[in-house]
Amino acid sequence: MTADAIRTRIWREEPESGNPFAARAAYCRGYDVYGEMLGRARWVEMLILLFREETPTKAEADLLEALAVALANPGPRDPAVHAAMAGGVGGSTAASCLMAALAVGAGQYAGGREVYLAMEAWNACGTDLDAWRRRFAAPTSEEVSIWPAPQHPPGFDPHGVSTPTPVKQALAGLAFVSPGPRLPWLEQQRAELEAATGLPLALSGVAAAAFADLGFSPEQGEMLHLLLRLPGAAAHALEQRGYGHKKFPFFAVELEGAGA
Amino acid sequence: MKGPDFLAEQVGVLRTRMGAAFVGSKAVFRGHDLHADLQGMDWVELYVFGITGRRYTPEQVRMLHAIWTHTSYPDARIWNNRVAALAGTARSTGNLGIAAALAVSEASIYGRGIDIRAIDFLIRTQQHVDGGGDLAEMAAQELQARRSLAGYGRPIAAGDERIEPTLVLARSLGLADGPHVRLALAIEETLLAGRWRLRLNYGGLSAALAADLGFSPREYYLFVFPAFLAGMVPCYLEAEQRPEGSLFPLACSHIRYEGTPKRSWKTRA
């Protein structure tokens, strides 16, 4: 064993004879990935196994798979997908389109950080409605960080007036397959929570509850949210590349102040 | 106005005080014609003007240059630089590798995560001291609350070789005696005299110099964004010039597995 080893509880490799830099077998959490899992394991089972020690139950795998469908494409109006399309339309590299989607989709408005903050709220409040009300009423932290100061309760839409149908459909569908307890509770208490914030629930709030029901930490939920929203960004980036920049909105400009 | 009515007002138009490109005629940068009013401007000066809207003297701009140059280390082992270098060895593009390396520099134990905390701490402490508060008490509170003090100590070394040349330059430019630099040094004295044994690091000194130039925490955070950039490019370049895949190769034995022993997927419960 070398002093420059990488420690891991996730991955083990055995070398091919004659080449220590090529793996003969790779094991994820002890399971033979190419020898046994491939062809038998679902993608979502592999995904969950990467993040935690034990394989998911069928209900957990079903929940993550349903969530992955809900998150796969935020659609071209979403800022993260918009960013990926802005890459695609100019002929930028594939990775830069996804990096653009990740950077924009990382934020506190419908992004990964919003999911992280909402999951912190789940950890703090659980299924205690009064705890949620107290949290919404409390002033937000003024501690300086790389993130801009939060401007709305995480998991709710600051510009919404009512809960969009897809959000209600996602919540109902995910609550139905969830092992609980958060998604079913959120479905029951949605109106109360929305009344407390004055804002409708957003898809990020549903995703946060789902990740929490799957036993993920806020850090894991943030990562998975970033990851699971990339397919739509990729597809829309390539599509706009095909349409070309003349068919992509450039928008008008109005200079304000001294430059006008 | 709020909700969808507010959003409807914003549709289809960029309303901006920052600037715009009038392609074929001119570019406006913070209210100024980039090719007329700002003609000949130094790049760092323009960058800082873009962030703050303020103009700085040649001496101040030279100091700001040095904050970047003194911490540009082309060492591919350093975590953020390593990203640029790995992009080179993996034959990715220079832009992708270096952009990712810059993004990674927004870390919590070094780089941007520390930078913004360091300047915020110095500005708050200066206000505390100006209001008659005690410096040692403020530092102790911060250490107790955070278990670390941004701008003091260093994750992988005890000393900081960047401090002295930066202070020498600051003195030569007449910028070493501002209230935040004096405060940063006074905090170091307090920490060394106490049980903490923490020295001022380069991030702390840079933050103090910037605070003395009137930077807010967010302005400073954006200013230091490219601080490591010049050191990253050589890391990418050298890795790209050497045989592919030959930077930091890892054999299977370099993976020290500490997890669950082998088990069967087919027969799992």
C-alpha cells in the first residue's frame, strides 16, 4: 500500500495481472459492478449505492426513479437550461454547456442550494408544523458567505401565486411511492405551509422532501439535484445548436442611468 | 407589483445600468464608452471598475495587481491547479480545465470561501474597535463561533512567504498604514500572545489591503476571483505537453478501500 493512496469506502479495484493500472474487477460497496450488477441493477439502485452503504429498498428505488423523471428536464424557461442553450447556440463545448447548467442551477432560486437549504429545514423541523412556522417567521442568517443572501423561504416560489399543477402532480406521485414520512406529510400540510410563507410550493421543495425521505443529507441532496437536472440541459443545448443563433432570442436592451 | 405581473414587466428586455454592446457602433461599460472614455485603461483597473464603479490611483492598481501575482503558484499538486493539470493530461480543452479550476477555487478551507470571511471579519472588527470594543474579545468570539479565523493560520503550512513581499510593496506604495492593515497586524499580535498561535496569512493581509481601498466583502470576493489564474495555465500547459494520462497516474493499489467486504448482488437480501 502506497503512502499516496486514496481512501474510499465506495470503490475497490483489483488489477489485471501484468498491469497495475488496469482493473480486472471493480466493486461498489462490495458488489462486483461489471461481473454482477451490470444487467441486474437499476441505474437508480447504483446511484443510491454510490451515496450510501446499503442497497435501497424497492420503494426507495421507485421514489428516486420517479423523482429523476420529474427533475430530468426543467424546460427551456428554467435559467439553468437557458444557460446550457446559450452555450449550445454559440457552438460551445458539450462540457461547458453542462457546466453552465450546473453553475446556474446551483443557486438558491430553483437550484441545488435551494434544495440544500430546504433539506436543512427538514432536518430542523421534521413533520412539526409549528416548527416550520417558527422557522419561516425567524430572520434569515446575516452571516457572510460566497452565496448571496437568501431572499425567499427555500422550496417555495417567490414569484408564484398558486401551486402549479406539475408541482401538485409531482408531490402526489412521489408521496404515493415514498416510504415517508416527509412527502406524505408535505402533501397533507401543503396548504398550511403555503399560508405560513405566503408563497406556493416549488418543485425544489418537493425534491428536497423526496431526498430527505431517501435518507440523504443536504449535501447529497444538493449533488443529486444538480445531477438529475442535467439531461434536459444537455438535450436543449444540442437542439439550439441545431436551430442556430438567428432563431434564439437576443432580447432588447434599455440603458438606465448615466449610460443611457 | 409582484408575482407574474412583475415578471411580465421584465419579459424580453435587459434593463441595465452596467452596460451593453451596440454591435457595430459602441460598447457602454458602466455608463462609459469603452473605446473612448475608458481607452487605454489597465485591465485590472477595468476589472475593478466593473466591480466597484470606482477608479483607483496607479499606486492602488499596482497593489491590486500584486495581490494576484503574489499568489499565482504554478504547482499542479495544489487542489485547484490540479484540476487544470488533470484537464491537460486528459486532453480536455484549456478553457474547460482552467474554468473548472477557477470554480474549484471557491473552496471553504482556502480561496474565495475564506477571502469573503476574512474581509468581513476585518471590517466588522474595525467597526467594533471604532465603537470602543475590544479586539481580543472579538477575535476570541469569532474563534469560538467558527473554530477558525479567516485570514489567520494556513491549512498546509505554518508560515506564509507571501506576507513580507506584499508588505514591502504596500509600504513602498504608501498603502501599508491603513486602518485595516494595522488592525490585521494587531490581531496577529494578539493571537500570537494568546494560546491560539495563529499567524496572519496572505488572505488576511490581502483582505486588509482591499478593505483599506474601500472594498466591501462582496466586491473583494469578486475581485479575487482570478487570483490563482496565472498559476493555473502553466499547470494545464505542461500536462498537455507531456504524454497523455501521465500526470498523477494511480494504480489499483493506490485505492485504499475501507468499506464493506465483497458481497453478492445476486443473492442480496
